Amino acid sequence: MADDLTKRSLPIDHLILRGEAASPALLFKDSVVSFAELDRRVGRLAAALVERGLVPGERVATWLGKT
């Protein structure tokens, strides 16, 4: 249990460096996203936001509609 709490409090890059890149980061219904895939998706989102003029440190709000 303590190890799970430690995993949840570490940044994604630390988990990847610890060799846990393939471990599940997100689970929803039948979908599983690994820490490595989550890191890639976050990187793509960050790059897209920078292309649109945001700078590191700026806050971004998200809105997720019902699916």
C-alpha cells in the first residue's frame, strides 16, 4: 500500500526512469494507458499549447464534456 502511495506522488519521468514506463497510469473501462504513453500525450499537448502562444508556467483550464 505504501508503495502505491509513493508511485502516485512521483512525477511521471521518475516512474519511467525507475523502469515502470509500461505500468498502467490510467484505467477506464477497457482502456489502459501506460506511464510512457501518458508522458507522450502530455508532451504533445504541451507542445500544442506552446505553439498557440502559451509560455511555461502559465495556467490552463480544461473543460471535458460528457461522453
